[in-house]
Amino acid sequence: MLRFLVRRTAQGLLVLWLITLVLFALFFVVPSNVARTLAGRQASPQTVALIQHRLGLDLPLWRQYVGWVGRALRGDLGYDYYHQVPVTTIIAAALPVTLSLVLGAAILWLVIGVFNGVMSAIHPRSFLDRSLTVFALFFYSMPSFLLGLLLLYFFYFQLTLAGFPLFPAGGYVPLSQGVGPWVDHLILPWFTLALVSAAIYTRLTRGSMLDVLGEDYIRTARSKGIAERRVVTRHGLRSALTPVVTQFGIDLGALLGGAVVTETVFSLPGLGKTTLDALNQQNQPVIIAVILLASAAIVVANIAVDVVYAVLDPRVRLH
Amino acid sequence: MSLDPVSLGSLVDPDQDLPEAPDGKAIEGRSPWLLAWQRLRRDRVAMISLVVVVLIVLMAIFAPVATWLTGHPPNEQYRQIGLTPDGLPKGPSGQFWMGTDDLGRDIFVRVAYGARVSLLVGVVATGIAVAIGVIVGLAAGFFGGLVDTVLARLVDVILCVPFLLVAIALVSITGPGLSITILVIGFFSWASVARIVRGQVLSLREREFVEAARSLGASDRRIMFVDILPNVLAPVIVYTTLLIPVVIVVEATLAFLGLGLPPPTADWGGMISDGQAYYTTSWWFLMFPGAALLITTLAFNLFGDGVRDAFDPRSDQLLN
């Protein structure tokens, strides 16, 4: 187990290192006009050069890179080009928004997906099963930005028009300003993110549950006279959840780097929106930091999934 | 009685006619491909989806017909007749069947032309991804050892990259365009194909027919592409049909985030992005391109699901 963790951590660090290399190389290939933008239209070449020097952009690429890595290892991810704010501060401000969005949505999609999947599996080929399948495929095919806009159209615009202003058009209210407003601003984004994923979880749970319910030990449990509800939840669901847990870890890791689309549609200032804005401004320190953070989240999630897998299923050996 | 071939052979008269099926037709050998196609043809939902997909393809090919029908080129801005006096888009009418957009362009014609972008990117990027994935998977599974280790690491790296963020970063650096969109999506989508193919090849390469080919003096390349490849095609085809709608959604998402094809090219994702600013006044601007996109991805997904069931009848069937 320990050897596994050490090896996987080393691999993960290697991946992250490769990503920093590629990102640096990419941004160096493209001529940066950050200094020119900052200097303004009227600036003399001297001013531009001075700004370039102050930002360290006149150094050769490898010196910029080594300097960045050295500072990053000490926890200093550099400064925003435009406002001279530490990148760590920017991330610290955006992270709670992304966490609120993703964790809330994750609970929703897990509950909806697993519940629907189990209902489908215990009544296979029934009307319920088919309806849930159509429901799942519909949302699986739905691009999340379209779903977000549809929810806004019907639940914000039409409801407000009809005299029921239940949901706001977007924006974020921190939890510290009250649970009510926080939830109110996040419900539509939560459903946007959750319904698309719930579709995948429904299919996954259904398939896995059907496999498990065909196992011998389920028949044994039934023949012992255990109530069907208990057979399904205690004996079936428990082992059927293993692939679901795997998928959950991977999805969560992928989303913690920012749910770009949902954050954009609902103007939530999370990590995804921050990256998108940084990209439009060529704000390189922010871009590299967030992409690195997002990759790290995926790497950690993958390792966690493997460990959880081994704990859930004793037949799995880590090596 | 022992069941060795000789005693079995004496039981079956070689000159005897082929046994007849109950309906009187002779039983013929049917290839797995034929069987899959027959199962697919009986799948009503899949066939309807296929018809929808074909209609969308025809819409893309014959998009100029939309211009011919309405007399409106896709990028023509009808600022006089296509906008209200306040400069807002006009709703659906006999003149503009799906209304107009913020620049007074005909949404119906642009939806038809937008199918070209979605399908082109969907098919070409998927093709690139599948080609890379098959070659990498074949090589990793067949050669094993160091080749496998290096390629498997590469697959891990690709799968650990936050795809959308990096795709956005790349496109924002190079500037938006059709080929960069296709290349970026293709490059980040092959890893799963490679994993599937590798897994299949690992077990196939130990089989007798590979050994037989080798003992006949076949080269590695011949064994990989002539003997092994046809055996991994079924899962690859299934994955391909399910990858196309995913790629279409990714392309639309990039376009929605402002990284699609440069204007004025008609592109569903881009149209939806423009339409979101007007959803309180002009629902059609958002809804028609959105419906086109959703119908397309839904049709591809339903068809892909049918293809999977057809190739693997034991897999849990969806809608039949």
C-alpha cells in the first residue's frame, strides 16, 4: 500500500511537471503583448520594455521557468499581471465558489443517479425503467450550457414574468451572508451540473446493480428469507456502488478545477470563470496556476479512487 | 461412445443437404457483422435515430437549399427588414421562418449552415482520435514491455489534463479556427480508444491464430493490422458512434465560450452564445440553434446505444 502510494504520487508529480513545461512552452511560442496592453496605447517602446523587464518577461524562457518553479515550490505562485494581486489570493477567493457549486451538485447527482439507477435495476424493462432511461439519455445528450440557459429561461425569466421571482439570474452570495441566499443562488447551477452527470450515474448504477443482483449470494440472501428491501440495499447496492465510487472520484477531481461552463452561464466567480477571464487577458500566472491546480485535483482524485477501490473490494491488490 | 472427430464424422453424412430451418429456408452461415446489422435493423429506436442523423447530414450537405428557399444568404444582415425598430431580433414569420438574430440574419438558414460545422468537427475530430487511439492501443498491447509502459504513461498524462481548460488555453493562444478546433479535440480524445484497444489486443495476441500467422512468417505489421485489427473493430465502432456526439458537444461548448469558428461563420454553439444575451426578449434566437444541437446529439447517442446492443446482445438493452 505504502509503495503504491509513493509510486503513484511520484507519477502524479511527473504529470504535473510535464504540464507546467508544456504550458510554459506554449505561452512562450506566442508573442505576449501583455506589456503593451499594460503600458497603454501611447506608451513609448522604452516604457513597454521597462514593464517587460519588471514582469521578468525579457528573461530567457528557461530562466523564467526555473524562477517560477523555485517560487512555486515555496508556495508563491506569482502575481496577477494586471492588478499585482498574488495568484494565491485570487485562487483563495475563487475556490469557495467552485467548491460550493461542485460539492452541492455532486450530492444531487449522486442521490438522483443512484436512486434512479436502483429503481431501474429492480424493475428491469418496466415502464419505469424505460422512462428513467429516456430521461437519462436526454440529459446525457444535453450540452450543459444549453441546460443552464434553459433553466434560466424557464425558472428565472418565465417564473419572474409570471410573478414568482424565486430564483436570481446568476451571481454568487457567500455562505457567510446566510444559507438561504446562498442556496437560492446555487440551485439552478447545481441542477445544471447535476442533471447531466446524474444521467451517467443512472446508467452506471443500473448496469452494475443488474450484474450484482444476478450473483449467487443475492439468491442465497433471498432464500434465507431476508426482506427484499434489505437484500437490495445491504447486499446488492453495497457492492454495486464500487464502479460508481470510481466514477465519482474522477468526476469530482475533474470539476474541482472549475466548472467553466456552468460558472460562465450563471456568472459565478469560481475557478473556471477566473481562468477564462485570465485567458482573455493573457494573464499567464493565473492560467498556469489554475490549470496546475485542476490537474493536481485530477491526479489526487485518481489516487484516492484506487485506494478506496482496494478498501471496498478486498480482491483488488494495489501494486 | 467417444466424441473424437472420427466417430462424430461417421454420424454426419457429408453429402446430406444442409438442415432446414422451420420456415423452410436453408440455414446459412452468418458473419457477426451481418448478425449485428440484422439486430440493429430490428431496433426501432436506433433506426429512427439513424434516419434523423441522415436528415441532419443531408441538411448540412444541402444547406444552400435553405438559402434558395428563403432567398437569404447565411451571413446577410437584414438590418432594415430583419430587426424591429428598436434594433431587436424579429420573431418567426413567413419571411424569417425561425426569426432573426441580433444582426438581422436569418436563423433558419444559419441553423442549416451550422450543421456543417458540427458534423465536420464531430466526424473529423472523432476520426483523428480513433486513428491515433487504435494505432497507440495496437502498438502498446502488441509489443508490450517498454513500448507499453511509455504509451500507458502518455495515456495517463492525457487523461489527467483538465481537458476543457487546456483546450480553451490552446485555442486562445493560436486563435480560433476550424483546423485548430478539430486538432485540439482529436488530440485529447484518443486516450480512451487506446485503452480499449490495448485491453483487447492483450488477450488477442496470445490466441492461436496469431501464433499460426507468426509461424507462417507474417511480419509484426501484418499480424497487427491484418490479423488482430479486424477483431477489435466492433468495440472501436461502438465507441466511435458514441464519441461523435461527445465531440459535437465539446465543439459547441468551445464555440459557446467564444472559442469557436471566427464570425460570421454560422455555428450552433456560437449562435446560442449570442442568443443568451437576448433570451428575455427573443427566445427563438436561443431555442432554435439549441434544439438543433440537442436533436443532433440525442440522435447520435440513441443510434450509438443501438449499435452497442447490436454488437453485444448480452449488454443491457436500452429501449426495446
